[in-house]
Amino acid sequence: MPEEGSDTARDGAFRFAYDPGVLRYGSADDLHGELDALGADRALVVCGETVGSTPAAVDPVTDGLGENLAGVFAGTTPEKRLETAFEGLDAMRARDADAIVGLGGGSSLDLAKVIAVLAARDADPEVIGRELAETGSIRVPPGSLPPIVAVPTTLAGADLSIVAGVTASPSSGLVPEPASGGVSDPRLMPGAVVYDPTLFATTPEDVLRASAMNGFDKGIETLYARAATPVTDATATRGLSLLRRGLPTLGSEGANETTLRPVLRGTMLVQYGISRPGETTLSIIHAFGHGLRREGVQQGLAHAVVAPAVLSYLFDRVPGRRGLLAAALGVGDAPDPAEAVVEEVTRVRDALGLPGRLRDVDGPEPVDLPAVAERILGDGFMRNAPAGLDPTAEGIEAVLRDAW
């Protein structure tokens, strides 16, 4: 593997297969035009109850769809429940919708994709539940899926994605015991993603700031991930430069069109190309995020408390392209790039007003950390850790204790 100053994390040859949707920054008032371009007539808006009952959040989307609006399904939850997806499918059929607009955070965007898969499968719920329980996934059938348009309202940077998570509990009657997994297919990439600053400004400040840390970490991981390419190097580097300046201003001045402009553009860029057929640039920090989320820690807060500790752990063992990261974060002249990167990530985190210790968030107690470390070690994103890093459960537990 080349050292951190090289142009790419890969040695020479690479293949970049990527087919993103249309990116639209500005206003949701022409959603009907995006729907027309996708060849769809009637769209069901899929969102959570809070977004669906907030006129400032949902009205610009329904107004933007105009005569293409089939209805609103405001039933998604952070758990991304399979039974909720089937309720959304029922709403889609009842309203004769042929497209889906996911509005809100990652949960709503994921459920929109799961609903699209269920619409294409047309299978009994019990069959899908058994499949999820046995395989940890839901098969995406051949052929076309209902078009998906994403209208995000958080900054987690999961909009240009071909994957979606889903869970099921025994209370649903679909699985005998708790099950979780996901779906993945290039056809799940939204046909269009619309970034409207006025919609982001309707999201509660604490939620928006936590989600911003998740998106920020996507740019960081993209530079040292095994699946990095010169294309993602370029977009992540530019995106990080926008975020490291824009996020502190967002933290001090709040969300408005002016403070959100560089943040939204940075968020668009850091996620460009990270979700591709067969690979992703998400890596070790996101594995920690997954492990802590299963312990009840909100994902953005999990990223906030562990990112500096994870980066220190990484830089103690491998180069981690620290020079490229330092340059992207505006500290390229520092005598110790690794230390400067950790300090800059900590600065951004603190400027967002996010907690810096695991003990300060709802989550695991110290006695639970060995089990959490085992789950993190087994997370799929750990396979994308930088070459040369040989993570162990003991090492991961030490990072958790450092973050505690």
C-alpha cells in the first residue's frame, strides 16, 4: 500500500462503477419535474410522524409535487421496522402510487427503499419476514423498481446510497425473534436527491448537529478506506474542506440558508461515490457507530464521542493517509499530521456542541464494553479498515474505555 501522501489508497489500478441520481440544490418546488423525468405519475411521500405533522417540512414537498402527489404516509420510525414498510406498501397501493418520495432522516429514506423492494416483490409478509430472519436481508427481484426520490432533512450523508437497513420484532408476527439486516442493489439509488435548505432548517437543532457528525465522518473515512479511489479522494477532500469551516458556524449561529449552504454542499460531496456495487468507503468509525447504536446510543452522538479516539487508535498503528486528511482539514502544515487531524476533528465536534464522552450519553456501562467491542469487531465495515490494521476485541475495548 502507498504511504499517506500518495494520490490514492490503492496501488495503481482501480474500478469506479457509480451511477448516482440527479443532485438538486435549492428548492423542492420542482419535485413534479423530477418525477416526470423519472417517468412516474403519482408519488407517495414517506416520512416520520413529526415531519408529517410539521407544515414547514412537509408542505413544500407536497406543493412541489402538485398533481403528482398521491398522498403522505407519515409512519416511519428510527427502528426502520419491516411491519412499517408493509404499512407504507398498503398506503402506496391504496393511493395508486407508482413512485416514492422519502422525506426526512435516514430512517425515512431507508424505509422508502424497503417499500420499493416490497412493491416489486409482491410477496406475503410472512415470507419476507422469514427471509429477513434467516438471511439478514431481503432479496431485490429482477426488473424495475418504483422510482425513488430522496428529500433529506438531516446531515448524515446517507442520501446517495444503494443500501437500506430494516428490522423486525416478534411483536410484528413476522419473525420468531428480533431480526435486523438490510437490502442492497444499485437500483435502490434514488433517481433524484433534492437538497432544500429551508427543509433542513425545520429539523431540531440537536438532531441536525448530531447527524452532521455522521456525515463529517463519512468524508474522513472515505480517504483512508480500502475502497478509496482518486474520484472519492477528490470529492471527500473538497467536502471536508467545506464542512470543517461550515459546521462550526452552524453550531454557533444555528441553521439558516446561509449557514447551511457550505454544509449541504460538503455533505453532498463527502458521500459521492461511497456507496457502490460491491463496496463502500465506510470503515472503522462507522463500525463503532453501529455497535454503539445497538446499545441505544444515537448514531450521530456515537460518532461524536468515538471519532477522535478511533483516529488516535488508527494512527498509532497505520499511516491512515494522515497527510491527505490533514490537508483536507486545513492543518496540512502541522508538524504532526496525525495529532493535528485528531485535534481538528475534536474542534469540529466541540463547535457543534456535541458530547465528548461516552459516559455523557445514554448507552452502555463500563461492564458492557467487552461485549460491545466484540460486536464492533464483527461489524461488516471493519473489513474496510485501512490495510495493515489488525483490530482485536481488546484493542477496540481500549478505544471504548478511552472514549468513556
